[in-house]
Amino acid sequence: MKFYFIIILSFLFNQERINFSSANPFTFKDIIISLESQESQDVYGILRLPIGNNTLEKYPLIIGVAGSLGWSDHHKEYMDMYRRIGIATFELKSFSSRGVTSTVGSQSDVTMAMMVLDSYRALDILSQHSKIDISKVAITGWSLGGGVSLFTAWKKIIDSINPNNKFIAHLPIYPPCFIQPDNIEFGDSPIHILIGELDDWTPASACENLVDKISKNKKNIDITVYSNSHHSFDSGKSLKVIPNAYSFKDCMFDMNDDGSVLMNYLNIPMNNSFLQKIGLSFCISRGATVGGNKLAKEKSLNFSKEFMSRHLLNK
């Protein structure tokens, strides 16, 4: 009984709710052009320190960002793994902070732009935490959160938010790469994308195309495509089709310099939910396949551990 009590106390004292102020920009344009006029939004996340390895004065940190279905067990497997090797984790709660559980089939209740801003606001508030080494913070995410992990590295966003701190590594996992910026200037921190070959929710081909474009100017971005793998290849679940999920396999959107994503036929900026629905209707279909691939999951976990150890622990 005493043993279990100690375990519970250890768990409670190694986690902390962190509250901070963010905003609700619908698009990246709202960040780049009019960030100061955005309405304030209270957001929170859960900071967890390494259990059984709490002797350091300050810890490196990984900010994790969930996908459209919210936080799932396989996301937390990564976070648990990071804490076991001595890295603190922060679970960003962009959805529950706004009273949302899922954005599957919607994509407008909580947008990527909101979550990108949340990530940087979290980074700044965590810089004040006595146990965090703010010079060693990376970001990772899955699906929609993978897009956040990717576009927090876009130079236009970095310069517009003008954060006091920066991410030293970005690990997007099956991100939506079908938004292709005309301005392909990304920051200097390393970026590595992990994605499944058969992904019909956020297609791998779009990510390969984006990596090719960026790598012509910079060599800090790379991609790993896992064969015979779908969206959420790192989950332990059997393959299934989510009927109301948007499949973006036939979509490719340009994003201009001010952060406006353009309809792929009419070239009209999709800067509100109404225009976004119109723009998506030209190319999306309903129904996307999700499910795990045991080998790809093992490879992804091993790669993620090595990637974060190299950049945060210098191993």
C-alpha cells in the first residue's frame, strides 16, 4: 500500500497545469497581418517532469501537439518515452481550452493557426519555469498537430509572432503538407517528417514535394516515409475508415506571402470558415483510413527517441 501511495505522489508532484494567454487567429494571415487585434484566449497545458530522473536543476523539454481527434494513447507513448530518457514534456491542450473535443470533418473550430500561436505562447510562459532549460525545447505533433510542428518553423510565422524563444528541433508526424507556401524560407532548426506511404488523410507525396522545395535552399529538413502504412500508423488500432474525415489526397493549396491559403481552382483566399468550406469542396472527399502498422510504429518510436536525444541531450 505504501509503495502505491509513493507512486501516486510521485506522479502528482511531477506534473503541473500551466495556464497562459493566447488568441484565436483563424489563418496564418491573422498572425502575420493582424496579430495584435486578435481576441485573447485562455489556454493551458500539462507539464510533466521525468519520473525517477528528477535530479537535474533544469530539464530539456518537448512540447507535444495532438491531432484532430485530440490526445490519444499512442501520442502519450511518445511523451512517456521522452520522460524516461530525462526530457520533460508539455501536452498542449488547445482543444479543451476552447471547449472542443475533435475537429474531424470540420477544421474550423480550432485551426492550425490557433495552435501555432498557442505553441509559441506556451514556449514563452515555460521560459519562466524554474525547472525548464528554455535553450533546449523541441516540438512534435501528430496530424493537425504535425502541421503545427512543421509550420512553427516557417520564417514568416516566427518573425510575425516575434517570440522571445525558439524551438531547436521540429518533429512533425503525418502532417498536412498540402498547404505549400510560396515563400519557402524556414528557420535553421532541424525538421524531420515521419509519414506513411498509404496515408490518404494527409498524403505523403505532398510532404515529399514540400521537402524537395525547402531542401533546395536549406539542408535542415528531411522526411521518412514508412512503407505499407496509413495515417496513425503508430497507433495500436486495426485499420478502419473514418467516414466523416476529410481526405486531402486530391488537394494542394498554395499559401501566399501574407499567410492566405488560396482555393486551388479560383485562387481566392480562404480566410474565413465560409470560404474555407467552399475551397475544400473542390477537392476533398469524405472518408480516410487510419490504423497501426507494428513495424512502422516501432521504427517511428526509435527514430523519435534518437532524434530528440541528439538535439536535446546531445547523444
